[in-house]
Amino acid sequence: MQVVVGRVVKPHGIRGELAVDVHTDSLGDRFAEDTVLTGRARNGDTRELTVAAVRPHGGRLLVRFAEVPDRSAAEELRGLRLLAEADALPPLEDPDEFYDHELEGLRAELPDGTAVGTVRGVVHAPGGELLVLDVSGTEVLVPFVAALVPHVDVAGGRLVVDPPEGLLDG
């Protein structure tokens, strides 16, 4: 299984560097030199990319891949999702932190145990993470904060959602 560790935003400069929004806390592991990532385009096409150099830049990373020699080649990668193998992820030390792939597929229940939907994904927004729930075929975004999601049981395949009135109405 692969997980998203970043997304190419745009080319930077003329030497093939790419501005990347990062979706991992393991920068040193995921974007180390010679690390091979899978790039997946919106149409599903994939390609292997080898990290040649990386440096921080304004809340993002500037990454140069060995396979991207110049700006023209970099331009073709705009919007590419960067993926890494999930089994290579380091264990999380904080019991209240989760990898996105651990949450995807969990059953969402109300505090009384009533099933309300399934977690389809996680959106990393500037204001925090949002759970994407499938509630009767409708996509509903729920802020992933303790007040609204007081319990996560990955091993049990469920999480508890305590929404304010109307949040799950879509």
C-alpha cells in the first residue's frame, strides 16, 4: 500500500526544482537523497522519481529529482501526487496521531454507536485536517479535532463522531 507524502505544486527556477506541499512528518526519511518515490498523475499514470536534492522554502520543500533535468520537464509534473510505501513508515509515538491510510475505511459512529458513514479520506487544509466521510452517498467534511472526533479505534475499525446539529446533513 502506498501513501501520499507530498504534492507537486509548481516548478521553481530553471533547473528542474519543484515546489512540493508536504503531507508527512517524516521529512528526513521521505525526502532524503536517493529516496525513490512514486509520482501519480491525476489520470492515474505513474512514474518513479529519485530525490537528488531537497531544501526548505517558505513552508514547502524545493525538491530536485534525478529524472527532471530542467524547467520544461518539471512543468509536466505539476499536480503530481508523491507516494511512498506505507510499510516503510516509522511508528508514531503519539497515540493521538494517525497516518491517513489508517483512518481511511474506518466506520464512523455517533457516541451511541449508530453508524453514520465511512471515512473516505483526509484533507490537509491550512486550518487543520478534515475527515472526508461518506454519509449515505454524500461527501461530508468533519474537522478532525477531539471535540468532534473524541475516539479513534484503528484496531476496531471505527471512530466516534460527535457532530453539532446539521453537520452530517451534507
